[in-house]
Amino acid sequence: MSKNNLARAAENDIYSRLDEAIETTVKLYAGRNDLEGRFPRENLQALAAAGWTGVLNELRFGGLGLSHGDFAEAAYRIGLHDASTGLIYVMHVGAAQTINLFGNDDQKERWLKAKGGTLLGTYSTSERASGGHWWYNFSEASRDGANYVVNAEKSFTTSSGHADFYVMQTRSPGAKDQTDISFFIVDGKAPGIEAGPWEALGVRANHSGPIRYTDVKVPSRDRLGAEGQGKEIIYDGVSPVYLIGLGAVWEGVARGALNAAVAHTSSFVHKDKNKNLSDYQAIRQELGAAKVLVETLRPWRNELAAKLDELWHAGKPQSEILIPLTEFKVHAAEVANKVAAAALTVTGGYGYRRGPIERSFRDARAGIAMGPSNVIARDWIGKSLVGLPLELFYEGGE
């Protein structure tokens, strides 16, 4: 067998493991987890067993050593069936990639490779006082000799209370200004961490609730990057992976809603007229318009993922494409909302009942609000368009 054929066979095997994990857990439990607001731990365990929670991690740290394109494809495939698991997955891979980019080998060994790569990580960044300006912190770490103490109230931390580690940010001890930020890897079992409840319209299983850190001790070896390096980490570590991952999940939600709508309208028969729903021109036009929107996403996603890989391997700042990534997130969230609404429309009472279409309609709405919200993001895009600087750290935030 040639090298190309061997590589193709290995890739097929890797993706077959992903699809099996999705089929046997993510797809199977999506409805139950939404109904009960149950955190999908078994889904993440299955994805970890298949190697996909370490998709971007180096082989020597137990990862698959794959590309941003592979990561985004996995997020898309998960999002097809369950937005909650998709968002948890994106936050985990994003947290791991931030460690890959700015962490040292000791941190990668302890947080990425430990326990066979099964530890679940997430971001813990936004604060109630600054709302959707998740990059802008009022909390400030203090010193405990060579180590640190963290006191902070974080809001909307995905996997809150369930993560094994949190990649979190505060102002540095004695910070000079708002850009003097430091990142820490915080043990999820550390004393002083209190997670609040998560009750929401959609993505009910991702437990994106508030979390309070009260006198949480963080050893100096778990500071991520240099003290005060947080602004660089926000621009080049957190944002790029997060944005393409979010967009891919919402693409999956849109495609999943469209697939469900097509399946129902093609099979449901009006006995009085002996017609399928899909026999009506009005229904087909709604489906056609939704299909056109969904098809705009994959080529754009692949192009951005390839560019991220190019920048990563060249050692260049991934923030070079921050605005295009933001545009992709905005468009993907809006497509998910429009397609889910169209699916609800064409399936009538069936779609309105509790189930995958109704769930996609509720889940998709989260994409509009997730930071940067589409309102804030469009202002970033407009600033770039007219040549104004994107400065996130003016007093009071953007």
C-alpha cells in the first residue's frame, strides 16, 4: 500500500471513530440531556476515547496532531445532532489549544496528556460586570509568595462545575491598566470554586452557568504564559479557535435542522389530498432558501481553517484573521437561526412539538448572544471596514 493510501486509511479510521462516538452517545442522548438539563459527560468520554478531545494536541502529548480543519469538521458533525455537546467540545479544544500555544511542556503533560487525555477543560473568562465584553476584567489576582490567589465572579462558563480545569483570566496582581492581564490554569477541584445553576432557553445541557472563585490558590507553575501576557493570549490564543469552532457548531445545527425538515416533509402525507408536504411549492421554496444559506458555510469554514493552520505553523499571530473569523461566526449563527425557523415553519405542529427541530430553534438562538454577540461583532466588522482600530481595552470596554 502506498504512503498516500496508508495516510488515507489512517484518516478514515480516525474519522470513523469520531462518527461512532457521535452515533452511540451524542445523537442518542441529545433529547434526554436537553429535557433533563443533564451535563453530557458520557459524550465527552466517548469523544476522548476516540482521541478527538486532543485533536490539535501534539502526538507526544497524547493528541491526534491534526489540523484546525479537522477540529472544525468535528465541531460541525457534533453540532449536527447536539449543540450543547458541540459547544462543550469547542470550549475544551479551545482551552487545550491555548495551553498548546502558550503553555510549557510540564503544563501539557499535566493537563493535556494526564489520565490518557480524558481531562475536560474549558474557558472561564466573562464577568458579570462587563457582560458580553468577556475580554474585559475587573477581578484581579493577588500574590501568595511565589503563587497566586484568585477571587472572581465569572458568568457563562461552559461546563461550569463539571470541568477538570479552567483556563481563566484576571488582571495581574497590581495591574497597571486593563491590558495588564494574566491567564491561569485552575484545577476544577480546587477549594473555593462554587458553580451556580444553569437554566436557559436552549443549549440546556452545556451548563454554561456562573462560577465563583473565592480565595482559590493557583501555583505559579499553572500561570499560563508570562504575567501580563493576557492581551496577547486573548487575541491569538482564545479568540481564533473559539470563533471557528462556534461557527462550525452553528453550521451543524443549521444542517441538522434542514435534514430533519426535509425528512419530515418528504414523508408526511396529507391523506385528504394524497400529497406529501414536499409536493407543495411553498414548502419546497422554504427548503430551497434554507439550503442556499447552509451551503455558504462549509467553503468559508475550510478556507479559514486552512489559514489558521498556515499562521500557526509559520509562528504568526492568528489574530491576523480575527475579523474574517468574526464574520464567519456572525453569519453561521444567523444562518442557524433562519434555517431552524424555516424548519419549524415547514413542519408545522410536528416541528413545534418537543424534539430535534424545536430544540434546534431554541439552541440556535444562543449563537446570536454568545460573545462576541452578533451586535458587538458587527460593530467590530464595521470598524474594520471604515479603517478604525479594533481596541477592546478602552475604559469601560468596547
